[in-house]
Amino acid sequence: MSFERITAGPGIGAEPAPGRTSPESAPHETSAALRLQILTAEHWSLLASRSLAWNESFSRAGMFLSALSGAIVALALVAQASAFGEGFALFALLILPVVLFIGVTTLIRLGASNYHDALCVAGMNRIRGAYLELAPELERYFVMSAHDDVRGIGITMALMPDGSPVAHGFAATPAVISVLNSVLVAVIVSVAALQLRAGTALALGAGAVGFVLAMALQGWYGWRQMLSAQARVRPVFPSPEGE
């Protein structure tokens, strides 16, 4: 299952759609019961969509890890048969780039799924804010946030408030995939350097440089995607100052 990105305007939720009036200027003709029914239906729709995004993330990550495990087993068998000779190096240079391709595409899809998941959480937070507008006395029963800014989305995603953002980023699935991709790049570069008759020390150094560059590129890509996602979603129910 895949999710297609819908091109939005300057910001999601920032301006009313053409031909529609803003919620403040619209006449209050809809009954509270009908509004609650519409909000509930949308809430369940977002829950189902978020579940699909999570399922795709798990399946894509599992597919990559399965391909990586199979490649390692195949390399071990070829190494036993060729005694780490010329055939092993050629086979490694053939199969490892394919696994790296799967890893890179998995990282891209994980980024899209995470954006989709954050968008669903922002929508559910907005609906929760609408619930509280209908029944403000129920606020003390809600443990998730009713605000759709970065802090509110983090609360609904159950991010530890006292946890380190850096530690959370390294523990996330995209970071794990990035490290594995960087290891693959390092191995490919090292094997290629050995095939070009480079010394062992030079091959290891080239592999280390490849690892660092791959991590830097993937980190830059993830950071840029995160900033772009934050710029697209403009809060409608921001957290109160000092909360």
C-alpha cells in the first residue's frame, strides 16, 4: 500500500478552500449532533489511514532486512566456495548495490510514511480540539493533545517529554536503516578499492569515508524533509504559551 503526496498550498489548514467561508464567519446552522457525527467519522478515517502508514513502514523495513539477511547468507556461501577469491568480490559488487538500492528506497518511503503519520496526528489533534469546543468540560479526561503544533503532535505520538531528541532520532527506524545503508556503502567502496589493487589500509579508509558521507547525505535529506513537513502544516490550535 502506498500513499501519494497531495500538493498543498502555502500551508495545510492555513486558509479556507476557495468558495468556502471560514469557520468563524460561517453561520452556525449545523446541529451539535451532526457536527459530532462528522468529526467522529473523520477521526476514524484518520486512524485507519495512520494504521496503513504504520503497516507500510513495518513491511518495507522488514523487506529490506530480509533482503540484507539473504545477501549476507549468499555471500557466506560464495566465500566458502571461492575462499574469498575473485569470485567472492565480483559477487559482492553485484549483489550489495541491489540491497543498497532497496535500503535507499525504503528510507525514502519511511520518510513519506512518517510525514503521512504526522499529518494524520495533526488532523486528529484538531478534531480533539473541536471535541473540546463542543464539550469543554471533558478536557480533563483527554490524555492526548488537542493542539496541532509540533509540541502537540509530539505529545500525541507519545514522545517522552524528558527524553533527548537526539536519542529519539537515533532510535527511530529511519536512523537504523540509514546506518545499515551506510555500512553497505562502506563495504562496497572497500571491496571496489581492493579490486583496484589498493592496499588494505587505503581500502578501509575509503570505506570509512564512504560511511561518513552516506550518513551525512541521509541525515541532510531527513532534516530537509522534516523542515519541509513542519513548514507545510500550520497550527490551527497552537499550544498555549508557557504550557
